[in-house]
Amino acid sequence: MSLNKYCQSSSSSSSSSSIRDKKVFSKLKLGLTGDYPKKNAELLSAQYGINLLLVGVALMLAIARHDSFVKEKDLLSFTTGLMIVQLLWMLWYIVMRHSQRKKQTQRDVTATTCWIRGGLTLLAVLSLIMDTLKIGYFVSFRSCLSAVFVVYPVIHAIHTVAQVHFVWFYIKDVIKSFETFGRFGVIHAVFTNLLLWCSSVMSETEHFMSNHMRRIFALEFENITEGEPEVPCNCTTTTCSLLSQSFTYLFPFNIEYHIFVSALLFVMWKNIGRTIDMSSNRKSLVTKTQGLTLGPILGLLALVSTIGILVVYITRLEGSLEVRQSAISMFYIYGIIMLLVMVSACASGLLIYRVKHMPFDASKNPSRQLDTELLFGFSLGSWLMSWCSIVSVFSNPSDPPHRWTNLIYSLLIILEKYVQNLFIIESLYRQQENVQRTDPELPAAPEVFSVTLSPPSLNGIINQAYESPDGGRSSVENEQEDNGQVYRCQRKQSDVRLPVEEPLNMKRLVLKNIAILLLLCNISLWILPAFGCRPQYDNGLEEETFGFSVWATVVNFAIPLNLFYRFHSVGSLFEVFRRV
Amino acid sequence: MSLNKYCQSSSSSSSSSSIRDKKVFSKLKLGLTGDYPKKNAELLSAQYGINLLLVGVALMLAIARHDSFVKEKDLLSFTTGLMIVQLLWMLWYIVMRHSQRKKQTQRDVTATTCWIRGGLTLLAVLSLIMDTLKIGYFVSFRSCLSAVFVVYPVIHAIHTVAQVHFVWFYIKDVIKSFETFGRFGVIHAVFTNLLLWCSSVMSETEHFMSNHMRRIFALEFENITEGEPEVPCNCTTTTCSLLSQSFTYLFPFNIEYHIFVSALLFVMWKNIGRTIDMSSNRKSLVTKTQGLTLGPILGLLALVSTIGILVVYITRLEGSLEVRQSAISMFYIYGIIMLLVMVSACASGLLIYRVKHMPFDASKNPSRQLDTELLFGFSLGSWLMSWCSIVSVFSNPSDPPHRWTNLIYSLLIILEKYVQNLFIIESLYRQQENVQRTDPELPAAPEVFSVTLSPPSLNGIINQAYESPDGGRSSVENEQEDNGQVYRCQRKQSDVRLPVEEPLNMKRLVLKNIAILLLLCNISLWILPAFGCRPQYDNGLEEETFGFSVWATVVNFAIPLNLFYRFHSVGSLFEVFRRV
């Protein structure tokens, strides 16, 4: 009916329709060139990014089949292409920032800290060494391999250097001009790094599985060289096996490097177009170390014993069946002790929080929000693996070795991640205590706290570009910002609102010790699987229940997630250590 | 150092330490019994829920292996246990609500609408029929099967009835008392339903795969009965094969029922402890249907032809190789036409939005937020599947049949989901037009709109319990709320702020037609895979590239996600239809 009405009116007033058409087209032009609504622009770019990743995953699935039409060089060409596009975008961004240097750029100071960027640089350096070794290795086979195998590590090395530079100088920027193009560029970078992570995980898994298979058939075929990638011709230099053995040890660092960068870039993407709350105060964190004894001592003990266990496990695994079984028993007992210590530490931390009621800091902080989601999401892998172990333990009618140690170990793994996530997230969301208080035993009712506290003091968001370089006054004049000088550490600016120094009270001291202990324990639990200590393959129990292919899929899915979980919780625990 | 100081002081003042200990314990008690911080309570319950699901997934993975120690009855016992716990919790909640009927209960009116609950009830009825058929079927085998096989459908039927009752009367509640217990109960319900979804998907996949295998070997073994579950003894009644064939047709509805309920319950979980914005207005939506011609006609045409295609496809698939190939060709051509229409419709909708600039509605609405995430997340499955197809098309050195139609179809699938997500989400986030405006061609510059608009008029959140039953005045007196009367449809309350009736303008009319066309097309694209039309298995191209096991895994992962995507977009498009 209404459509008919419209048709009639449009036919009767055909003279005015052309004017109306022009109006509509000019409005359309405005709509297309003007700012795209934020929610939609985010979705537009997120969908682009996820599809990039899926293309890569499809290629990887095709490569996984050995006689496939898709070869590794296709995947390498694709990722090389993505890295080149990212390099071009970063170049454009840097040039654009320099041309707009007179304009104030908002920055989100919570996006990353100096020590995170330092750690990232270290990982990047190790990745660069890996690239160099790879170049050397593939150059030896240049006569029979596609040029892509040499081009890839070269581009990867350039990409690594450029990206670390970008992270140091621009990652905190809140992009406000060319928002849509910026969104696409940043999400492209996020998913390129995620794809590089997936591809590194695949290489590492392949390497591990070939080692595992070699060990299984060790008695029959003793002359297989360890972990050397399959190449169709002979090495032209003498260093091939040395090179290939060396670069496989650097895989874990390269893997963590990529996922770490993509998390940082994701926060940058979430910040695009955001309006930073200018009124909130920032309190700089001063890392105090007095009174730290028990935590570091226990933690270092754990770390040292972990390295011992790793060496013993790896060497014993090459031995006879009895020696292998004893290595696995040793691992489980060690794991149970470690996890018990960690669970007790987290539980004590949570109990202290229950005694000391504090209001939560609900300010917007994409970085912290992401931390929470990553901790939760990346726990899934090892929870699934543990539940599979528990199902195997209860369903197996025979009495295999390590049955009950495996059960206790798996239950503790679930419990440990459960309470550790609670502890870390509660620590990150609690408002910081006002350190001027002197009596540590003052009644701690919530009302008292929320009244005596100064307005939420760790909102953490400030516009660094609006600060004058001496850090004292907040000047909003048109400051000539030098990019080279922007990445000042938070510590340097601590004179803005230096908290009054006061001795740590007992509860905070205990919390600090707990955080440092957990940090070192998480490093230990990262080292073990990262360097090949994976009893899930060696104990045979789950393989019997699920079959080799299903169980290998579960473990190969769970272990990369678990590795990143440990790595990420180390970062979060350091943050906790500085906050409490 | 500080620790030493504390030790000294505590040993010197041992008399005061016991008093202090008591203080600490009383504070601890307060902390444990008092309100747990919201962020942490959410995490606590979410972690519990996800672990429930993972136990189920571990059991399913074990069952997937045919000679496994874990049997189907173990999984059924586990899910039955979970359903009983959920029933007990719902009972407790209902009793608690009745005992507190004098207290006002806040409700989130955006949480669900009448027609969603109506649709859900329909699905539940079909699930109940399935349960009845299952009971009949398994009773026939009672002599040789575990009692669990009969207990499970009985409990499932009770669970379905109780849950539908819960959804009708309590799903909109914003729980404010016993928050932590409430969180655990609701999340338990969410993950119980998700687990039931996974388990139904597994049964359906098994059924489909056995049919598929039967077809492949049809020439050799002609006497296998269709889709009958494997049982260790003979049927005691004559209706067995009829019963088993009937209930497999109801699988798709049961699958959608469970995931739908879990989405609704998830919104309830997100609402727990939330403070609803009382000041915001609500404009009730009146579904206008005048001027709808092209959209419904084209949509119905699509729906009818879909059913034709389904019947032809399924029957032709049983035929010779040439007949099968022609069926597959027919499917792809039909799919390409459908998708082209849908892409054009979405693109037109987005262009209209670009012409007609409107501010976005940024009010908090967990239900809408979830809609966005579900649409995006559930697209992943079919995007991955399409990219795998594209990789196969390009990598295959021979020239298999359907190569180029498959390529175009896959590209269109990606594009269609891309633009449809953009269209739906932009539609849901745009603020509604102020319908009092009469001239549809008034200059539509954004500034004019944001000024002429009354304060954001579809915030959509209101406290129904604070309204008096006659719907006119907003009375905050202690109203005796009758649970039986709470589930008034929004339509009934439309007299609160009835918008002035006005003819639909042209753009809104086009949008309404687009929405209804897309809705019917999405129903069509749900019907095809739900009832067994899956050319991804039949064309053979991807299987050649990826190998059967990898490709079957990808398809079995992607299709359930895609089915839910279609189902969910039907719901969202109906919402769009009412809003525009």
C-alpha cells in the first residue's frame, strides 16, 4: 500500500525526482567519505583480519597432508606477502605521524610498560638470531629449494626490526585521524602476527613429533639425524646439521614473540577513536623490593630444580623402558609439589583479599580487559587436556603406571589455573591502597576505605602528549612532540605525583612474596613444555583411551595455548607484583 | 627486613596478638560471607561452567573411538546428572522468588521478546516429541540396554518443560539477592544446555556420517537399514525402525533449542547484580506490515524453491554418478543465485544507512552485545570451510567437476556473511528514528538528527516490576507481583508510550523489505544443511586436497556453527524488521 503510494507520488512529481536523486547521491557520498560508525568500522576490520587468518589456517591444513598439492612454499609466500603489506602500512603510519608532529597525539599509558617492551625486544633479538640461522641453513640448499625459503627469513628479520621499533614508539597512540584505514592496518598487523604464531607452532609441533617418532622407533632405525627438516637434496656446506639443530632451540622464543606482539597491537586497535579520560589521575608505580625473602628464594629453588628436571627428563627419555618410566614418575612428583605450592600461594593471596576489603577499579582499560580474557581463554587448552587425562584414568580397566600420580597432577593443574586466574584478576582490578596510611591494622571496613581513599587513583589513563617534558605542570599548549622522546618510562615521570615512601605493611609484603613466587613458578612451568618435556605423549595412558590421532590433536592444540598462558601470566604477575 | 620487623613486634606484643587474630578472623568471615566482588564472582562461576563443558567434551572425544573404554551411557549419566542439578536449582529459585514476592524484582526488558519465547516453545515441543519417540524406541530394547537410555529422555523431557517455564517467567529477572549462588546456578544451566547441544550435534553428525558411508558403499551392501542406531540385540516391537527414522528428523530442532536457551540464559547471567538504568525511556515496537510486497514475495519464492531443491538433491544423491553430479551442479547454481540476491539486499541496506546518517545507540545492553558476538563468532565455521574450498580449487592440478561453481559459491558465502553481519549489527545499533517526523525527505545531516531527536529513545531498559499492572502510571509502591502475570508481552504495554501512527517512509519500507527477504533466505539456508543437503561431502574436491579425516573434521566443526548462525540471524533479522 505504502509502496503504491510512493510509486504514484514519484510518477506524478517526476520533475522534482531528479533534484531529489541528486540530494540522495550527495548524501550517499557524505555517508561513504565521512566517518563510518565506530561499531561498524570495528566489525568491518575485525572480519577482514579473521579472514586473513583463516586463509592461512586453510593452507596449513592442506600442508598437513604429506602428498598434498599445497606446498610449504605457498604458505611462506602468503605470509611474506602479509608481512610486506604490514611493513608498508607501518611506514605510512610513521610518515603520517611525522608530518602531523605539530598535532597533539593522545596516548594510552596503560597500553604497555617499559619492561614489557624490554622483554619483547629480547624475544625479538632471539627471533632475529633464528632468522639468521635459517638464512644460513637454506642458503646451503639454494640449488634445489624455491627462493621463497630464503626470502621469507630475510623479510621476517626486517619485519621484526620494524615492528619492535613500532612497538617502542607508537603502540600507545590513540589514532584519531584516518581511523578506518588505521583500523585495517592495525588489525592486519594483529592477524599477521597471529598467523606467524600459528605457523611457528605448526613447525615446532612437527619438529617435536618427528623427534617423538624417532624415539619410538629408536631401536630399529638408529641413524636418523635429529630434527633436521626434510630437504630434497644434499647440503652444500658442512654446517647444515649444526644450523638446523640450533634454530629449533629458538622456536619457543619466536612463538611467544609473535603472540605477545599481537596482544599489544590488539590493545592499540581497541584504542582507535577512543576518548581518553583526561581528568583522571595517574599514580606511578614504584617497584619496592625490601622485605622480599621467602618468595624469591622458593621461586629460584623451583626454577633451578626445573632446569635439573628438564635435563634429567630429556636424557632419560632416550633410555630403556624402565628409565623412561622413572623419568615420567619423577616429572609427576615434581609437578605435584610445584602445583601444591602454587595453589597454596594463590589461596593465601585470595584469603588476604577477603580480609582486606577494597573497592574495585571499574575504569575502562582495554589492556586489562584483554589480560582477563586471555588468561581465561588460554586456560581452556590445558583444562581440556587435564579432563581428558582424568577420563582416561577412571575409564581404564587395567592398572597402567602413573595412574594416580597422573590423576592428582591433572586435578591440581585445573585447580591451580582456577585459583591463579582469580588471584591475578582480583589483583589487577582492586583499587590501589592509599599508601599514606601508616597504621597497617586500621579497621578495614569497606565504607572506611572508600571514604578515606582519594578519588580512584589508578585509573591509569593520561595524555602524555599534553604533559610538558619536565613532567611537572600539565600544559595544553601546542607542544612540538619529538617522536624519539616519547617512550619515556613511567618511572621517569614518577615525580608527577610521587607517593610518600612508607614501609610495606605485612599483608602487602606477603602478597608481593606470593606474586614473585608465582612468577618464578610460571616461568618454570613454561620452560618444561617449551623445551620438549611433554609426558602427555610419553605416559601412554591417554593414548590408549583416545587413540593416537585424537590425543595428538588435543595435546597439539592444548600445549601452545598453555605455553602462552604461562608466558602471559608471568607478565600479569609482574604487574601484580608492582601494584600490591 | 619489614618481615623481620613484623615478627619482632608480634613476638613482643603477644598479648595483643590474640585480639588482633580474632579481628582478622572476623574480617575474613565478613569477606567470605559478604558480597564477593562482581568481577571475581563472574570469573569464579564462568570457570566452573567451562570446566563442566570440558568434562563433557573429554567424554565425547573418548566415545568417538569405537573400541573405547568410555561408553555412551557414561556421557548420558553425566548429562542426566547435570540436568537434575539444574532442575533443583530452578526449583530453589522459583520457591525463593515466591517467598520474596513482596520485594520488587528488577527486570531487563531487552533480555527477550514474546516471539523469541514463542519460537523457543515451538522448538521445545518438537524436542518433547523427539524424547517421546526415543523413550518408545529404547523401551523396545530394554532387555539389553542400560536403564540410562530410558532415564535420559525422561529427565530430558522434564528438564525441557521446566526450562521453558523458567524462560517464560523468570528469564528477564535481574538477580540481586544470593548473587553468587545465582551466578553458579545460571551458568550451570548455560553450560548444561551447551553440553546438550554438543551432544546432539555429535549424534546428528554420527547419523549423517553413517548415512553418507552407506551411500558410498550402496552398491555393495544394499540391505543396511537407514540411520538406525547400533544396538546389541533385536527389537521387541514392530515399530523400531519407524521410531528411529522419525526421531532423527527432529534432531535439528533439538539442536537449535539447546543453543538458543543457553544464549538466553547467558544474558540472564550477564544481568546478575546489574544496576538497570531507571531513567531511560522505552519505546515499544509496533510491527507494521503495510507496504511489504517485494521482500516477502521473493523470500517465499526462495523458501519454496529451497524445499524443492532439498527433495531433488536428497533423492538424486541415491542415484548413479551422473545423477549425483547433476544434483551437485544444481545445488551450486541455486546457491549462487540465492547468495547474489542476499548480498545485493545487504549492500542496498548498508547504502541506505550511509545516506541516512543516524547516531549510534551506545547504551548498555548485554543481549545486543551477545548478538553481535554470536554473529561474528559463528561465522568463523563457514568462513574456514569456504577458504578451504578456495585453497582446494586453486591447488588442484587436474580439472575436477564443479571447480569454478564451487569457487564462486565459496567466495559468495564469505562475502554474504561479511555484509550481512555488518547490516544486522548496524541495524541493531542505530538509534531509532523519531517517528513523529512527517516529512520523509527532511534534510538528514547528522547534526539535525541528533538535535531533533528526543533523548535516546530506545535505551530499552525499564523496570517492569515498578510499573503498575494497568501500565499507565509508574508507581513505586510495594506491589504484590503475581508471577503468573509477569510475562505480559511488550505489545500489551504499548499504551505506555504509543508512538503516533504515521505512514512508513520509502527508506524504511525498503529496509523492512530487505529484512524480511533476508530472513526468509536465511531460513532457506538453514533448512538445506539441517536436513542433510551437504555438497561439501559429495563433490570430492576438498576431500582430495585435505584427505577425508581432516576435511570431515572441518565440515563437522563448521556445519553446526553455520546452522546456528543461520538460525540466530533469523532471530536478529526479525528484530531488525521490527526496528527499522
